[in-house]
Amino acid sequence: MAHHILHMPITEAQARALRAGDTVTLQDTLFGIRDATQIHMFDRGRRTRFDLSGHAVIHTAPNVRKVERSGTNQAGYEAVCIGTTTSDRMERFTRPLMEREGVRLIIGKGGLREESARAFQELGGAYLAVIGGAAALETTWITAIEDVDLDDLNPESLWRFAIRDFGPLIVGMDSHGGSLYRGVQERAAARRAEVLARLGAA
Amino acid sequence: MSVIAPPGRLRITPDAIEEAAKLLYIRALKILPDDIKAGFHRLDASETDGLAKSVLATMIENIAVAERTENLLCQDTGIPIFNVEIGRDVEVDGWALKQAIARGTERATREHPLRSSVVHPITRVNAHSSCGAHVPVIHLDFIEAPRVLRLTMIPKGSGSENGSFLRMLIPADGIAGVKRFVVDAAIQAGGKVCPPTIMGVGVGGTSDLCMHLAKVAATRPLGSVCADPEGAKLERELSEAVNGLGIGPQGLGGDSTAFAVHVEVAATHITMNPVAVNIQCHSARRASATFTPEGVEIGF
């Protein structure tokens, strides 16, 4: 199990070097994205002015405070609490995020499904698990909200965060077909019969 | 018939309710109840999987960071739920109480500020108030104690709320059908519901009552036990069963899938055998205010 420090954006080779079970710390830049953001981008044809190529996106909608825009704060927001939402709902957007926008890494909680696993394999990407519900800690890894797009969807805007030592994250799904979630689900399915027998409910 | 409160009754103003609702929403989001903290340490002590232990350690660290930085435990401000228990000698304007809870919720959202996680279900428009039709969810109950009003706030996270399941089983499915349904719900929910969880199970009643019981069970303090002995037995059996599946914290594998399975029961029809599951995530947040003639006590 290797530990990787990745300065974003990264190349396909860097994404393919990640293996399920490895740990990762991200540096520099991270984009926040959520249900409504992706529904508007991929179902309703809206485009972002951000270049996501080679970047990581995190499934989130933050708590923010409005502040005056300034030279150092173009977004007009500062972070209150930034955490991570359940990824499964956004399963069908993995491939378009990678194909159309060039995204390499998706960060979330709870894992993604087989179609995402295929997209990571074919296009060169990975899913990184952050600990869901640990948002107070995660907020300390974010140094600024640098910019925001599609802000009519607030809080489900497309956010650009500046980050420092974001992690450690766990590689949950890699570009070689490896998935910690698949292993756990297979084990749970295998144990089901034994568990039900003990309950007298086989 | 007099509508004037006799002396000795506890009178609570809408303003006091509004202030309490605002305070409780913010407090619930920041400080985890002691029973949940103890639950984390219990799981951490018994967990055998290395990765699961590190996941639990991060969750425990997060609880401390939230308190130290006075920040929210989780970014999900949830659907605001308020349970109101009203004693027999309490005088309160019920309609005004409901308005006051909504005002307190909106003020917490705008003044802290908090992310409003509430949208219109069809237009998906967010009013940035954490309020909307029938939200906050308010449950009223009447209790025997004379001069007490207790307001409990639960910000119910969506990741776990999406892990809600109902099936109208039939009598021939028996209790075995109920057990299979709960185990399969835990497998289907996997890591999506932010385990370790409190799995709430409703058994009996009507479809709506059954799901309500599951929510009551999911939001009960850890260590509490179902008042019905058969329900309590089911709690013990299902807790062991769910934790034998190996789903683990965050669905990444391990022994710690659920802090506990809680069961609530209601009588049902001779033709019915309903079962519902509602799940509370590891950020099992709640806060309460207890009004008595001596004042207001803030707790969990």
C-alpha cells in the first residue's frame, strides 16, 4: 500500500499509478460538484468556464458565508463547513465528467458502481474515499474558496477550492478494476446465508 | 368552560420557543451527544480490521475538531425535525409554537449561516431558509409530567435518510421475513448511509406508522431499549446479525457496521406484517431544551 502526494492537476499516468487500498494526499486545487451541478451540466447542456482537465472533483455542497469580493477573494464566499456527500446518486455522471471535462479523480463517500469502475479503467481515473461526516476536519484542509461557477445553483454550485494536505484519502476504486466496495459487497452477500441461519430466518 | 390558564400552569411564549429552536439547530450540528461518543469508543475498542480502526479514529478526531473549532460536525444540515413533548399543566399556543419553530430554524440558517438543504420537491428551488411546505417536520406529543415542555431537535442527514425501506410483508412471512428484510436493507445500504449507523426498525402498525416508528427507533439514544420485550429481543439479535456482515465504517469493511439496531413496535392488522427501516448515520445528532418552572435546560 503506497502513499501518493498529488499536486493537481495530474496526468493519466499518475492516475493509473493509484491502486485500491493506497492512500493519497492532494495539494493545490480541488473542485466541488454535486447532484444539481451535474444535472445542469450533462442533462441540460450547461458548460462551465472552469478547466477541469486532469483535476479532482469532490461530491459536496458546502456551508459558506457571503463576503465582499476582493483581489484575493474573487468568489465572494468564505468556508463555514465543507464536507462530502454520498457519491452513489451521481454514478451516471462519472463517464461524462471524465470524457467531456477531462476529470481524473472523483472524491466522495460510499463508493460508485460498476459503470464508473469501467470508466476509470477505460479513461484512466480513480475514486478516492474521504471519511464521510468528518466535515469539521475536512474543512481544515481547505484554505480558500477561490472561485465559483453556476452559482444560481447555490449551494450546489461548481466550487474551486484551494487546498493544503487534503487527506489522507483512500483509493476506493482504481483504473485496473480494483474496488474496495465490490470486495465488501461480495463478502456481505457471502455472509448473508450464515447470518440469516443464526437468526432462524434462512 | 374557562380558557384562562389556572395558576400553577407553565406558560411558554412563542419567543422562547423561537430562541430555543434556533439554538438547538446550531448546537445539534456541532456537539454530538455523550451516548454517541461512548458508542464510538465502544466500537473502536472491539474493531478488528485495521482500515476500519483508522476510519473510526478519523471520525473520533472529527468530533474533537468540531468542538475545538466550534464548527459543524458534518456539512449536511439535514432536514430539520422537532419533537415536542407537552406536559399536562403547560399553556402554549400550538399554532404559534409551530410558527416559532420555523422562525427559529430560518434564523439559525441565515444568521449562523448554515447551508439550507431544503428545496421544493418539484421545482428544486432552495429558499435558503431550511424551511418549506411541512418543513421543519414537527411531531407533537403529550406526556403525563405536569409542568414540562421538551423540545428535541434532530437534523436528519440525507445520506442515511435515503436508506429508508418499507415492505408490507404478509403474516405468512412471519418474523423471519422481518429479519431477512432488515439484513437485506443493511446490505443494500452498504456504505452509502455513512456507517456505523443506528438502524431503526419499525414493526407493525400501518404503512405510515411503521415508517414513523423506524425513525423514532433510529433517533433514540444509544443504550435505550425497546419497551416491548419481544422488540428488545429482536434488537439484540439484529444488532449481532448486521455487524456480522462485514460492511464496516464507511462501507470499507470491518466489524463496526451499526452502533445498534433499535426496534419500535405497534399493533397491526390480522392480515398485515409491515416492516420499515430508517437509518441514522454516525453523525447521530440531536439537541434538546427542557422548559420547567425553574427555567430552560439545554442537553441532548
